[in-house]
Amino acid sequence: MKKIVDLSYVIEEGMLTFTAPWHPVVEISIMGRHSLEGRETRKLVLGTHTGTHVDAPAHFAPGGATIDKTPLSVLIGKTHLIEFPDSPPMRKIEIQDVKKQLGERPAHERIVFRFDWSRHWGTGQYYSDWPYLSRELCEWLIKNGVRLVGMDTPSPDNPYDNKASGNDSPHHKVFLQNGVTLVEYLCNLAEIGQKVFDLAALPLKIKDGDGAPARVIALVDDISGDKNETGS
């Protein structure tokens, strides 16, 4: 028996979005009304990197694969959870940190990092000083055949490696330019409760998209037999 854990944030007006001109604020407008049109419909204004989302290579790799071309075989399957719960700000994760949990090399093509950084969701601290991966670790994951990397932080990069620094998002670039798909802004990772689980990360199929909001779930063993969903 499997239990479903929802790893996605709700999309709603007023939700946290990255403060940059290329990341729009979410707007949800009611268009159809039961009292007038006899049905309810809404207009959505949101970015391709709003909330829980998937980055396609095209996000940082000119000419890279777009979200509609990302194989479902990458987005669905066995995944290893690497856990650093309650990580302090600016913790850098190195190869040896991961090997202590993973062994000498990954057994699966998908890796998800749990930092419990989602505890800061909805606050200004979410975009400040999050834990991040070392460049050497990124390259090691690529070398060892990892095709998807997920995390409950905004980015695999050092928070200070941004556009203003002149060293803009180097880890995004090394992953995406090598065809590794990124899944960011995950939540509820503490509810998975096992090292290996089945992941399904399903972004909107936007033609030529550089990324897309996604519904991401974990399927985990449920010894109780209760298959109800958990998470928000």
C-alpha cells in the first residue's frame, strides 16, 4: 500500500514570489460567476517559476530543452531523499556529506534534498541565506548520472551568487546546461519518512516553456493501509 504526500505549495494571491521584474505577482480573477454566467471560471496571472515548480534547461541554457520536451521518465520514478533537517542558514553541502547518506554513488537518477527550509515559507527569510550545494557536489551528481535534483529551498546556488554579484546562479547553469532538471520550492519533505520513495513531478506542459508550476507528490510505504493524502 502507498500513501500520497503532497510536496507542493498552494497557488494563491498574496503568495511569496521572488522579488524581481521577471517574476510576476500572482493574480487570480473571477471571470465566470454562478449568479450571472451559470458557471465559475478564473483568470490566472503567474510566472513559470511560481511556487513549487520545475526548471527546464532552457531556463539558463540558451537553446536548451523546454519544459514541454522534458521526458516524463525523468519526472517520475524512484528517488533518494537526502536529509539535513533544520539546517542553519548558509550551510554548504559537500560531496562527503551526501556520501554519508547515499554511499559512494547514487543508486537512483533522482535526488531530493530536505533542509526543512519550508518552515520559512511566507516570510522574508525564505529568500535569505538558505542552505546550498557546493559546486563540486553539483558536478559529482552530474558525473554519476543524476537527472533530477529537487529541494525545499529556492535554489541549489549560494544565495549571494545572484545577478547583482556578477556570478549569477552558477549551479543552476551547471545543472541545466548538462540536462539535469531542477524541482524547487518543495514542502512537506519531513512527511516522507523513508530514504527511497516514488516521485511524480508534473509541470504544466507549456510550449517552449523555460519552466512551469508543478504538482509534486511522493508515494511512500503506508503500513497502516491508509492511502489518504497528507500535506497541504
